[in-house]
Amino acid sequence: MARFQIPSEQIGSIPRNPCLISAYRDYKQGKISYAVLNEIAERETQQVIKELEAIGCQVVSDGEQRKFDGFAHYCLHDSPCYSDQGLLVDFNDGHSRVFAPHLKVPPFRYQHTADEFLAFALKHATVPVKQAVISPSMLSLVYPSHGIENYDHESFISDLITEHVGEVKRCLALGAHKVQIDFTEARLSLKLDPSGQTLKSFVELINKCLAQFSDSERQRIGIHTCPGADIDATHSADIDYKYLLPALFDINAGSFYVALRGEENPKKTLKLIGSILKPFQRVFIGVINPNSREIESPGSVRDLVLLASEFIPIPQLGTCDDCGFSPFADDSSTTREIVYEKIKSRLVGTQMAEEALNTRAQKN
């Protein structure tokens, strides 16, 4: 009898060391060059990969050390074509972030692409590497509501799809274990537009992009959703998953990464996922809360996975963290040491659940 295997993956970002946070601040103030900033970030990337491998990660990310402006618009970093103004997202602790700076000089183009980061990481990793990219739906918000002269919205969307699809295809061609599309604005959209029409348009845009990939390629593409995780705060945790998940799982991707540990009622969410999960999809449930500095025990991780197995077929189940641990470059709210202890708990707890499920299957 074949043994069950439950894969476990991180979402993306790892806390940046003070040297990189300081270097980024110096760069923004014009005290150091981009070349110097990038050199420091590359050293930090190598260190993160080495550390993740050392604690037992079988799949790693680059820790997003080089996503200087954060996960939401890393591809626009240092471009003169965007305004400081844009979509302003409020978090539950009172702070705000600009997630989608408005385009002011067309056409829409990426300044940096995730395959640049992946190519570097692959040179230094000895295990598979996954690569996170920002969703086309988030980037669709850089087009200002008042429009742009001689650059209509249809032309913008066409350019956006070209840029996004090209980025993902290059990551797949390089050998990414998975390409994870960060779709944090999914839950947020329901807070901004309770009718669900904005969410529907986001899903349609992502599916339009995914239509340019083969079935086998889509199996290596995942969608991540969460209520936000920035300086231990969220932006949309008050939105019930029942309004989001049915639309989310209509996206034609092979994997879904769903924040769960931070939810008030994980069982309710798992039951819903089990009712809508399609046969070709795998769901990675979040078993670690990046917004809490409390280190989850391996036993609590095991118990959450065992609960999930009551609703989700084991061959379609995986584990992850709810979100990245430091999605923005100036976030120093959590230490790297705490994060690594949390990741260890995820790995050990997932393995404990796997063993328990296999033992149960053998007895039956």
C-alpha cells in the first residue's frame, strides 16, 4: 500500500536582517546606490536559502530579500513611471500601505521580474525552489480611475497580461518547483466591494492569463490567499471565507495556499474547502500564523492537519504558513529566529500528521 505524503511549503518572505533594512532605508534616502543595495540583498538571499535548507525545508524560496518595495509591486521598483499615490490599504492596527502605485507614464511595463530572483536562487539552492509572483489583478489597480491620455484601459490590460504571463512562463522554464500567484487582494476586494463583482473580475482576469498555459503548466501554478500579514496586522480578516472561497477555487490552478491558522473557526473553513475542492486541485492549509509571535507546537500543527483530513482527501492536502513573514522591506516586527522555530514546527507537525494518517490507514 502506497504511503500518504503531505507536502509542506512556505509562502515566501523571511524577515530581513537589520543590515538589509538599513541598506534599503539608505537607498531610499540616496545614500547608497542600487548596485550596493542589491549586493547586500544577494548575500542575504544566499544566507536565507542556506538557513532554510539547514532546518529541513524540502522546498525553499529566496525569502523575498530582493523584493525591495515588498511583494505587492516589486516589479515596479525604482521605475519613474509610477506615482507615490495609489491603492491605499488600511490594516487593523491603524497603519496603511500603498499596494498599487498609479501608472503615470504609459505603457505598462515591469521594471523587474521574478525570474531574475529565481535564476539567482537556483544557483545557490540544493533543493527545489518555488517562486512567488504578484497577481495580475493587483497590478490591474495601478491604472488610475481617471484614465490615461492616449492609453485606454483595454490596451493597459493587454500589456498587463503580456507582462504577467511572460514572467510566469520564464519562471516555469527555469525550473521553478511552483509559481505561486499572491492574491492577497481577493479577500480585501470583498471589504471594498461587498457585491463580489470586483472579486469576480479579478478571478476572470487571472483565468484569462492562465488560459495561456497548458494543463501540466497549470499544475505547477498556485494561488495564495490571506487576510494580510504586515507588522503583525491584517487588512481583511473580518471577511467570512464563505464569500471568497467558492470564487477562489474557480481559478484554473493546480494548487491553493489558504491561510487557516489565524481563522476563528478552522473547522468551518475546512468543511467549505472540502465541498468545493476539484479533483485536480491540491490545497495547502496554513498551519502557522505569521501575525503571532507565539511559536506553534508541532502537536498543534499535527492536530490541525488531522482535522483537515476529515474534510479534504489526503492526496490533495498540503501545509504552509498563513502568509509570508515580512512582506514589506521595512518590517522588523518578527525576528528571523522566531520564524525559523515556527517553520520547524510546521515541518515536524506535518510529518507527525503524515505518520499518524499512514498508521491509521495500515490498521484499516
